[in-house]
Amino acid sequence: MSLSTMPPLTIPLENGYTKNPTESPTLDFDVVVVGGGIVGLTMALAIAPSSLRIALVESSGESIAARRGQAYNISPRSAQIFHQLGIWGDLLPRITPYEQIRLSDGDYGEVVQFRPQDLGLPKDGYLGYIASHGVLLTQLESALGKTTIRRFCPVTVTNVSYHPQQAVLTLQSNDSSTALTLTSQLVIGADGAHSPLRRSAGIHTFGWRYPQACVVATIQSELYHQRIAYERFWPSGPFAVLPMDGGRCRIVWTAPYPEAESLLHCDSQVFIEQLHQRFGAHLGKVTLEGERVLLPVELMHSDHYVLHRLALIGDAAHRCHPVGGQGLNLGLRDVAVLREVLLSACHKGNDIGDLSTLRHFDHRSRVHNLMMLAVTDGLVKLFSNQWLPFVALRRLGLNLMRAIPMIRHWVLRLMTGCYGQYQSLSLWKSIQS
């Protein structure tokens, strides 16, 4: 299958290849992960302790990827994954914990406060962490260098074919006519929302773009954020303030496209004035740091995550509205489920790329992810609807959450991933101790 539209992916010199070798070698692997972002790197590292021979191919060099300005909400389940990879201790000094989540409905006066105690954690515990893209990528890159994983970056995947016993990928060096062939029992697609692997395999998706965009900005505040994350729902879209290191905060402002474009391009002082109108003076005087970024908002879900010899994870399989910051957490949960399925297959001597094996991952991840996509989409639609019965319904819900600890407990378990197959809080408590 031709992948002529696939973004460029790298044959690193450290792998022992010159830029103009005279031959096109074939290398055999058990798993080839396509995509070297956070989810792809985590996937490769998650199965690295096994006996599997692993390759990672990527289109962008580290310096390009590290410049991305995103920050992510790290849920307890995601933190456990990083802990199991052995990088949590190095991450902790570079990320910001939050102790409370304050949820509100526009200018309605009642605020729901979620605290660690609502999740059965000590009073001085944390509900999650905020981490920048660059910090996560740096730690994962460092961990990758300590493994036997073979990395090819940047190269273009020009062809991939799936056969009964193996998949065959052809890589093209960006600056020469050199071709390299990889064979593998399994190809894992972590190549993003516009996944060329997904498209070339003929896997269809459903979803839509919201008539909104997210404006992301970083501010330095006069008053300390006290490690509190805010999520405020307005008819025009959710508005979040996330605590970061050094007294900074990340603003995630969802608005209709015309308003979002205006917020992106307006003068800094105008932006700050509108920020005060939207959020009040909780943080005192604020100044903008760096550039504002505009991100599209969409919901997307693949009809299925697997074919024979192929599995899709992260944004290649699904995307959700950014409300609640669940996008990366869903991708990391895919990693945890697929890792478990693959290691179980190895232990039993089963073919890791066979469709009968991969269907276990497909079923377990799809059910959970569809539920989370429905929840995030439902929240956005519920809080944007100004029909009086809907307004009354959601404000009744907020008041019930304020009054009944058990409701807050289960809402938090849903938000943090501490339920179902991965509901253990004991490791989360030990991570924080």
C-alpha cells in the first residue's frame, strides 16, 4: 500500500548507517512503532523490558518535536505508567501537582470543589499533575537511550504491506535515495490524528469538528495559584486555568472560531482584560509569557483499532474535546492495555500480531474510549445549552455534587481513570509518598 502522503520519518547515524549506503538492508523486528511522540515513545518503552525486538520510526527530529507548546493533564493512571517505566522520579521535579479542581457553570455562584479526600487520598495528596510537552518528551527520550530499541529518525515510510506471517515497511531517508526495509510481526500506529497508517489500511473514522477552537496561553500571576485547577463552563465553551511551575498558569480557552481568532491576534493587554472578565481577579495582576497558540477542536473515533499485524493507539485511533484534559490520558491507557495484551501473548507463545490477539486490545480500549468521548462531548453540549430546563438540570447536578461526597468520589474516579481495570489507588498513594 502506498504511503506517499505519509510525513517524513529518520535513519539515525547512531544506528550505524551512513547517509548513502550502497545497499538497502532488511532488518527484522518483532514490533515496529510508527510515531515518536509521547504516546509512541511510551509504547516502545513499555514493552522494552520484554524479549521483543523493537524499532521506533519517526518523522520529526527531537528538536522539532520539543518545541511544541502543549501542556498536559497527567491523571493518576498515567502517572502510574510513567512510574512503571522508571522515569517518574525524574519527572516529579519538573511538573506541577494540583491539589484541587474547582468546577463551575459560567457566572453561577456555586462551585464544586474536588479534593484528594474525595478520592480516598490523604489531605495533602494530589489529584493529578500538569506537565509540558517538552519535559515529558525529554524524559522519554532519555529513557529510550538506555534501551536496545532501534530508532530511525527522520525517515519517510513509503510503503507498508501486511502478510500472513509479517508486515513489511519501506523507509526512505529524507536526504538521499537510500531505502531500508523492516519486517515485523506487528506495526503499532502512533502517528497522530491524520494517521497515514490508518488511512492506508482503509480504516474509516467518524466524528466532527466543533465550531470552536482552543486558545492556549501561559501567564505569570501576581498571586500564587495554590495548586488549584479551574474548569469553568461558559455557553461559548469551557475555560480552564491549570497550575504550572514558577507560579505560572496555563490558560485553555475554548471559544467559537471568530472569538478564538480575535483572542489569538489581539494585543496582549486586550487579552489580559478579557481574561479578567472571564475569570475574575483570582490570580491578581497577570502578564503573558510566550506566544498564544490556536488549536482545532474535534471528536474522532476509528471504526476499529486493529487489523492483522496492525494496532492503532492514541490520536491515531481517537480524539476527544479538550475539556477535562483527557486526550493524552486516553492514549496512555491504550499503551497500558496493549502492553498487557502483548506480554500475555508472549507468555502464552501466541502470535502478537495475529488478529485474534489484537482483538482483546481493540475491545477493551474501544469501550472505555467511546465512553470518555461521549462524556466529554455530552459535557460540552450540556453546558453550552441555554434552554432553561438544561440550565436547571446541570445546576441541580452541581449542587448534588457539592452536597454528596459519594457523587464527587465517582466523578473523580471517572476523571482520573481510577476505576475499572485500572482502578487501584494504592500505587497512586505510594507514588505521592
